[in-house]
Amino acid sequence: MEIPLSELNRVIRAAQKGEETAVAALYQAYSQAIYRYIVYRVPMEEAEDITAEVFVNMVEALPRYQISEAPFESWLYRIANARIADYHRQFTRHPTMELLESTSDVGTMPEEQILLDQETSELHSALSKLSQEQQDVLLLRFVNHKSHEEVGRILEKSVSAVKTIQHRALTELATLLGSSGKKGRHYLRGRHE
């Protein structure tokens, strides 16, 4: 459920006062985008918990949130980045062996699932080698399907800067994946898009 821009500030103010329906509306409006942003940066089995942490942090920090020209969504992405960084700091201190869980659909053959898991693992590895800024732009553009203008507002950058970062990121991603660039875009967009 998307909150119209004309209503967003009213919903934020209501949430700041503790109105549960307003907090729920913010969660419904942004949780899927934040989850998609997180799931490309941490193991899938951790993404839901980290997404929940983002929204717990949102509720805790809402009374101090100042409505400004910057989109509310930018603030949520900053919280998400902080939680992702916390996860990686903890992971490097306490490394664990990650088990690959099969996320296969009923109709997916085991061989296809193995190939898909390998491709996803390659993409995660390649993405992690990009700068934070490049990761942000690619995930917002290709995973959350944001326009250049929307990404610019979220990251507080000009449209031309977003396009430049995107171009450089895709070029670097293509090099890391050993492809012409289409492979990285294919992974980011999903198999059926």
C-alpha cells in the first residue's frame, strides 16, 4: 500500500504521536522495498529479521524524526544500512558456516535450483565488491524499480550523478561477473522480468 505524498507528512506526524494505524501504514508502505534492499546484502534467512529491526528502530526513532525535503524513505534506507553494517560486523566477529537453503518452487528441478543458487551467490559476491554508493544505486534501480529521479531524491544526488554511478556500477559488475553486463542486469531484475 503506497501512501500518497500529499498524505505522507500527516501519517508521519500521527505515527510520531504513537497512533498504531499510522505506524502500520508506514510499515505496509515501505517494508517490501526495505526487505528487497536488505536481501541482496545479507543471507536470505537473515533478511526478514533485519527488516524487522529496521522498523523497530523506526518506531523508536520516530519521535525525533524531523520532516524535511529529504524523503522519509531515505531515512529508512539509512536505518537499513546501519542494521546491515551491524550484521556484517557481527558476522566477521563470529563467522558461521552458511548453509544454502533450497528456495525452490514446486516445479523447479534440483539441477535448475543448484544453478540458480550458484548464480545468486555469484551476484551477492560481486555486489559486495562494489562501493556502498554503487550498491545503493543498483539495488534501488533494479531491485526496487525506482526511477533515476526517485533514486536521486533518496540518495540526495542529482539525476546525472545517479546515472553515472549506475553506469560505472554496471560496468564494474559486468567485469566482476565476467560478462558483457547483461548478466548482472538479468540477476538484479529477476529471471522472469
